[in-house]
Amino acid sequence: MKFTNGYWLLKDEMKAVYAVEYASHRVNGKEVTVYLPSSHIADRGNCLNLPMLTLTLSSPMEGVIKVSAVHHAGALYKGPFAEIQNENPEVVIEDTEEALIYKSGSLKAVLNKTPGAYKLAFYEGDTLLTESSFRNLAYMQNTKTGKNYMLEQLAIDVDEYIYGLGERFTPFVKNGQVVEMWNEDGGTASEIAYKNIPFYITNKGYGVLVDHEGDVSYEIASEKVERIQFSVEGERLDYYFISGKTPMGTVEKYTELTGKPALPPAWSFGLWLTTSFTTNYDEETTSSFIQGMADRDIPLHVFHFDCYWMEAYEWCNFVWDPATFPDPKGMLQRYHEKGLKICVWINPYIGQKSPLFQEGMEQGYLIKKTDGSVWQTDLWQAGMGLVDFTNPEAVTWYQEKLKTLLDMGVDCFKTDFGERIPVKDIAYFDGSDPVKMHNYYTYLYNKAVFELLERERGKGEAVLFARSATIGGQKFPAHWGGDCSATYPSMAETLRGGLSLALSGFGFWSHDISGFESTAPADIYKRWCQFGLLSSHSRLHGSSSYRVPWLFDEEACVILKEFVNLKCRLMPYLYGQAVKAHVKGTPMLRPMFLDFPEDKACDTLDKQYMFGDSLLVAPVFKENGEVQYYLPEGTWYNLITGAKVEGGKWQKETHDYHSLPLMVRPNTILPMGNNEVDAAYDFADGVTLILSEFAEGAKAEAEIPDLQGNIVIKACAQRHGEEIFVSVEGGNGNFSVKNMGSGTVVVK
């Protein structure tokens, strides 16, 4: 939202109260509250009839400083509020003649005391990160609408780039963009997003989380080109300034603050196949798909039933359509005997035709309007209502309906939708602010389903396929990118969304292989299979047509099989990276600058990514097979072709459908398994430790987990002269070493 008319003037309808100077402060334990008049106080008379802003600094954990700016503290300030971890760290408060200094670890906020010269500057050690000063922290009044806003503007340095803010499909670097935090169902070819996270990170290594579940509005080098502005409606603005010292460290610290991703089961990393959305299907159809994959030796691990497993107009009743699936329990048992896991589509909406609507209405489990009636709409399902997840009894009721499916043999759920949440004349059970609940609703929805799965299946066996999210949603993996189209531009925008979401703390992410809308030509299908199988989770899904490979061409079957086989062999490495995402908050698929913050060429890269610590992936986005990608310094190896490529420059290559740039990082141990058909197996048994090119003195480590995420093998390699010394702890000794680089391997 813009408040000004150019740099100097406000819009005609706007009236501003700016923080102008420091007046005084109070220390209350580990917090400090600062009083900021909106004009210079030259004498006592200047104190009268003058608005003032109040600023409070606190710290929930080392390296994080919370800033709370308030105009009128007595204004109603309702939840919901994001779940934030508070570790009560030690802080240092220094009061000098020139400044008030607040320290949390090596991060410090310095407030200038010079009269008429308000400035709040943030430092990592002695390095200035950013600051708020002249006409930056403000309270705005719209004299036409009567609405009030709090806003902050933080400096953007020369060559500083802004990233993140959820899963956004617009340009990866957010400078110059206007971004609104408002979950909507807009597809991937839109500036709106399913997953809005009011957290951004910059290439200087710090991040800012706005602690507000409503519509946070960002002007990113757009209203003031040297500032990032964020504003919220109301009398108060809270934000967390986060410094992990590096971009990667800041993402990890953000997940420490808002929650680490759960560890998904290993089987979920295999290939998922769905019925697609509006296609006609029954058990004969789905069985033909499963058998067709088996006939072509294509490993399949999860089968998903989309919307029409239930009867039309009754979404959701959680009952198999008897006309289409007369024996669902027997069918699921037959599929389990084939080694498959089962996923079914759900959402939190209850159509009026569903028997659950009457039940939910009578029990008070559906969202109501302020007049006490049930809120309903005809958009999506006729007369549908929404489950009120602020009501604990409604949560239990909803979970009990899903438990019936789990008892029948369903293993996991696709938690679709959760974005179309009303805000006008709405009354929640717990009194939550409807505007803030618009985004937060998805957190409660996915939490309810995920906790049921953990309770019934056990921790480590719970996994979702979720579309919408907000702050903290990363705790309930996995998420997919939503409705993309069957084109190369849509494939590229999908990747941009995944890279942005990774910077918002989401460790696991997927997308609809070959696009959801329309039907891809065989060329795009095969290229997207490569990309999809080199993502944490891999799903074939579409809208009005099936996504089995033989409907594209026979070569598609070959390519899909090759890349499923490859992903299965990579599972010792991939599941180790999944454990790291769970423990540290390090996303599996991530932008290049997280791993190479000193290489400025990586700052804007959005058509390639790191897949864990050791692999670089550059999907092919052209029909002729050409791909241009950048390699940081060092000697890299293509895992598929074995080609040796020197980094520190751009590469241009042409690949057929059997390969793409899948590059092994220098100074790396890459563990690969001996099983190419299963996603869940004994990763330690018969593992091959692949060594890339090692520089003199370089050292690398690798950890291999079991299916519960426990580390069972630790491998270490270090080069001295012409020899690379490899040591392995744990396991049964059944391992081998393959050296892709120079030097002689010595196993100790």
C-alpha cells in the first residue's frame, strides 16, 4: 500500500505521525520501551497536543530482536497469533549519552539519541545491516476511509536483493514489486499466492518476519526505491529482526523461531500417481494405471485419489462414492498388497448436500456470521460451509471423520484449498479476528490433519500434500505448488515459487509434473519428469486428462523409469538431507545464493537450484534441449553423464531426455544406494560413497540415516597430496567407494 505522492508529499487523504526523536526509555527486565515524539521537543510546551509512538525491543532467542511499535496501546489487538518459540535469552542493554543499544548475541539494535534525528539501526557485530530513520517509522491515518495503519521502512543497500515472502511465482528477486499477504487460489501464473509468509530475507544475510496474520502490505523498492516498506492496518506493528550471520543461517534461525519441519516418511519421497481431477475413473481405471506402471517396470510408491472418490456435490462427506467404488476397503487392501501407500483428496469445505453439513450446523462446528447463521457460498460446492477449526470440538469431529478413512486403509491426505476464507461479518468460535483468520485458517486446518496422522500412524509416518500455508505451515509437510500449466514458462514460474518458499522455511516441496492445466506435449512431459523427480516429493497430477506416461509416448515411459530409478538410488543422500531439514530447518530444494553467499553471480539465479548440500540441478526449459546454467568455482561432475566441468563461469549445453545438468559439488561425499525401485529401504546396506573432485586439504562429511531418521553411518574424506583418506563409522561394513575425481582413495 502506498501512502505518499513522490518522496516529499503524502497522498491528499493521508495524515502522518512520524517517529522524530528519542525522548526517554524504560527498562523492564529484558525489555526496553522507548518513547518517540512526532516532533522535536525544544521546550515543555512542545509536549502538549502531540502524538507519540512507543517502541519496545525484546528478544525471544539469541540473534533475534523483536520490535513492537504502537500508537494507541489501548486499541483492541486480537489474534490469532503465530506460534513463536521463546527461549528467554540473555540480552545486554547499554545506555550511553549518544545511543541506546540493545544486544541479543552478536545482533544489536542501536537507537540514536540525537535530538530531531531518530534512527534505529541493526548491526551484526560491527557491520551495519539496515536502518529506519527519517520519516520511516510512522502511523498513518486515512481521512477519507477512517482507517489507520502502522508502517516501517528499512533501508535497502546498493546491490541488496529481497527474496521470499512465501511461494511467489513472480520474479525471484522481489525488488520493485508490491506484495500483499493474502492467501488466494490464483494459479501459478499470477501475482497472488496460496502460501503467503510475511518473512523476507536479503543477500546481506538477515531476515525480517512481520508478526501479523492479516494483510501485510509490502512496497519493495517501489514506493521508496531505497526502502522496503511493510504496513498493517491498526495501531500496532510487530516484527522480528533475525540474523543468522549468513542467508542459510537466517533461514535456519527463522525455522527455530517458527517451527522446524516434521520428518516425512521415506516412502513419501517415491513416485506419486493420481487419478487427476475431473477425469472419469473407477477401480478398473486406477488398477489399469497401477498395472501399466508395473508392466513397464516403473516403480510406483503412492496412489492418490482426487476429488471424485466422493460423490459430486457432497465434498466433503468422506464417504467413497458407492456407485464408483462399491468395495473401497477391499480395493485399498489390494493396493497395499502391491506395496502402495494410499492418499485421498480432502478439503475443509462441507457442501450443503453432504450429510455432514446438517450435522456440523446443528453442533455449531461450521463458521458462523455475526448474526449467528452459518456462513455459506455456492462457489466450489453448492451451499458449502467451512469447518471452524478454532472450536476444539469441531477439530475432534473433523478428525474422527478422517480416522474412519485411516482405519479403512488410507495412509495420508491431500489437504487441498484453505484459501477461500471469508472475512466480512464473520464470528469465530474463539472470537478471533476474521481478517487475521483468513490466512491463519490454513495453519489450523493442516495442523488438525497432520496431528491426527501423527497420532494414528506415529511420528515419522505423517505426511500431507498441502496447497495453502502461512507462518509455521512448514511444520506440516509436504506442500505442492498449486495449479500450473503445461508449458515451459509455467514450469519455470513453478520453480521460482519453490525457491521463494524455501526461503520461507519450507523444507519439502513438490509440484504437478507436466502441469495441472491442459495436457503437455510429450517433450514437456519428459522434461518435467526430470525436474519433478529431482524435487523432494514427486507427483504426476493433472486436471482433465490422465498423467500416465504411455499416453504421451513410449519414450516418456523410459524417461520416467530412469529418473524414478535414479531418485531411489539417491535416497541415502536425500533422506539424509531430509533429516537435516527436520533438525536444522535447511530446505532441501533451495536457491543458489544460500549455499554460495560470496558468489555474487548466484544472487539472481532462478532457473537452477541446489538439491541438498551436494547436488546442483538445472532443469531444461527448451524444446531443443539447450540449457544455460552457472557453476561456482571448482571442478564439478555430472552425475548422469560423468562429464567433468570447471566452474566459476556460465555453461551452455544440449541434453537429450536421458540427462540434464545434475552436478556433484566439489569436495563432496555423495552416498548412493543399491536399490533403484524402492524409496524406503536399508540405506546403509551396500551404500556407495561417491567422491567428487577434492582440492588439497579439503575435507567432507556425509551422514546416512535409517528409516527413523537416526544417523547410522558417518563418512569422512580428506585429501592430502595425491591421496584421499576415507573413514566410515557405523553400518555393517558393506559399502564401497567410487572416486569421480583425481587422487588415490585410501580407506581407513
